[in-house]
Amino acid sequence: MYRFNPPPDWPELPSDSWRPPPGWEPDPEWPDAPDDWGFWLSWTGRPASGPLGAFGSVDAGRLELAAVDPSLVLMHA
């Protein structure tokens, strides 16, 4: 299970279990996240890659690429 980790100066999450829905993007008026910010934490509170395709996840770019070229095979560890 992953937990969304908003950057400093972003609004508080509506609940501890809130996760960005598919296609969600932050409000453009919010400040930028620090470079290399980890948007996802594991259940132990350590940085994690995040759910496949979710905003800020490490694999989000690979999912978009696979949508362009379905011959690609994705593996998520």
C-alpha cells in the first residue's frame, strides 16, 4: 500500500487515505515540489515508486509510453 506524500506548502490532504484519482494534476497555483520530491511513501513511511500510472509515481512515464506503443511490456517491482 502506498501513501501520497504532498510537498511542503501544498494543502493538507482531505484524509490520510486520499490518493490522487486517475488523471489528477495539482493546482497550477500551488508551489512547485522540491527537486526529486518523493510523492509516494510505502506503508512503512519510506520513499516508494508509487502505484503504476499515478501522479508522481516513478512509473507514470512508462505507462504513457506503453499507451503510445502497446508492444511494450511493463513490469513493476
